[in-house]
Amino acid sequence: MSLVLMVRSFLLDGVFGLVFGYLYWRKGIEYAMFSHRTAHISMQLLFIPLFY
């Protein structure tokens, strides 16, 4: 695992964690869960066709 990959992972996870945490804090668990699920589905639909 390279340093660049580790920094990229921490930054991306941190940014999305802050976004979902903000949604939880301001709107509630339902909005945070829905946006988290939507992010996973959109990433799967985007990246599976690109790499397979």
C-alpha cells in the first residue's frame, strides 16, 4: 500500500464521512442512510462497467 493510496483513501472517506455526519446532525438518520445508500448504488453503477 503506497502513501498516495492511503492519503487518497483517508481524504475520500473523511469527506464522505463529514457529509453523512452533517446530514445526520441536521436532517436525521433517514437522510444520512438514504444518501449513503444512494452513493453506494451510484458508485457500483459507475465503476462496475468501467473496470469489468
